[in-house]
Amino acid sequence: MHSFPTPALELVEKMHAAAAANPAIAVAFQGAPGANSHRAAMEYAPDCLPLPCFSFAEAIEAVKKGDAGCAMIPIENSQAGRVADIHFLLPESGLSIVGEYFMPIHHSLMAVPREDGRLGPFEAAYSHAHALGQSRKFLADRNIVPLSHADTAGAAAHVKELGDPAIAAIAPAIAADLYGLTIVENRVEDTEDNTTRFVVLAPSALDPASLAGEDAMTTFVFEVNNVPAALYKALGCFATNGVNMTKLESYQKGASFHATMFYADIVGAPGDPAVDRALEELAFQAKEVRMLGSYRSGRQRG
């Protein structure tokens, strides 16, 4: 908790106290109050108690310890790609994906006004690495140096703490209200369709049978055998059964570089005959298959 900038600590402490009183409806998220993950949690579950955590690992641990009923974790962005570390954290977390939420992302440039009330010019701007990447052109056009911070709202709190009118933050507009900053410009993201996909993690997986008749997604990781055409054969399990794979990403398992894991999303859930056949064939073709969860689709695929 004490890794947050001082202007955020009072809010963090209040939210932790509220969540401790009713952890079943608490939703853990990474970031200071006002972060995009905070907003996503409130939009996904309006009656929840948001529980800010400094890191993704801390948010996951809060669910494992029972301090929160679930966690809201960003997994990928339409502009900046996948969120770092998530593909390593999810399989090892022991938690299951029970939902997804797509949220349009809008960033604002905010700062402390100068003594005469003017805003800018700015030498640098703090924000999360993804927000900086999503606003790359905006910053470059204004010769503002991007400076990385743990999260967007935390960057706003940090700028408030610095009190330097030459240093700005890129964060959700709500962060300006929470930390007493002035918005210089809204919608500073480089594309209008900037969207982040969040997943909801909980201790217990949903029963796939509860998703019957609904649009569903299933997420899993697998490791192929170290033989020629192993990935081709693994993907053929889904192609020949007509199962749509909407996401496939690789990452290294350990430091040997001998074992590659693949993270995949497919349309459908176990109980669907085509999905069952595809997963059964994959179990034969792969060295390891680990299910991460089946859940209701937050957006139509295809």
C-alpha cells in the first residue's frame, strides 16, 4: 500500500477498509484510485467495493487470500498489444477467468497550474507504459518526453506530489478530480477506437454447463511436443472441428528456451461437441494443456 504516491494513500486506505468489511463483493485491481482498471471494475460490477493494489501480483494475491471476491485485470489493448507479465501470472495464479469486459480507453493530459494560472509548456509526462504508447504521436508532436509509471492514476498522484508545473500526467479524467489536477486536454490517445480487454479472475471456475445457449469463450495454455510441425498439428485440432481460435500468443517457459507455451482463446466452451472434440485431440497432440476458464463473451467475435 505504501508504494502509492502520498496523495493516493488516503483514498487507498479508505477503500481497503471498506473492502475488508465485505470482501465477498470487493474487486481487486492494479493501480491507484482513478486508474482505468478502477473504472472497469465499477462499470463491470457497479455495486462492488474497489480494492486498489500496487501490482498485478498483489491484486491476484488479494483474491487468493480472500481479501477480494475477484480481480479485474487488463490483458490486452487494441493499440499497444498484450499487457506485460499477464501471460506468466495467469497460468500460475491458481485463479480462473470467469468473465471479460471491453472498455473504450480515453486519456487526458493533466497538470498542476503555474502560479499565474497557465498550463504548460511541459517537458515530460508520466503515465503507464501502455498509456504512453497509446499517446505516442500526441507526445512526440509536442516534444513531451514520456516517463513511465506503475499506473495512470498513480502517475497523476505522483505529478500532484511533485508540484512541478512543467511535468504532466496522462490518466483517466477522473484522476484529475481525485488528485486536484487541471485537465489540459482530453482525448489525447492517438486512435479513436482505443479499447482494452479486461478479464475477471475468481477462485472457482464457472461450470461450462451454465453457459449453454450463450456466446462463450474458453481460454487455455498449452505446450507442444518438441517435434517438427507440432504447432501445425495442434492448431489443426481446432480447424478440422470448425472451432474459431481468436487469439494465439507464445511465451517461453523457464530460461532454457526449449519449451514454448501458447496462450489461446477459442469461441465456445466444453459441452459443445466441436469444442470437446478439438480439446480431446489437442490433449493427444500437446505435451500439456491447462484450462484457464470458460466465460460469457463480452463481445461478438467474427
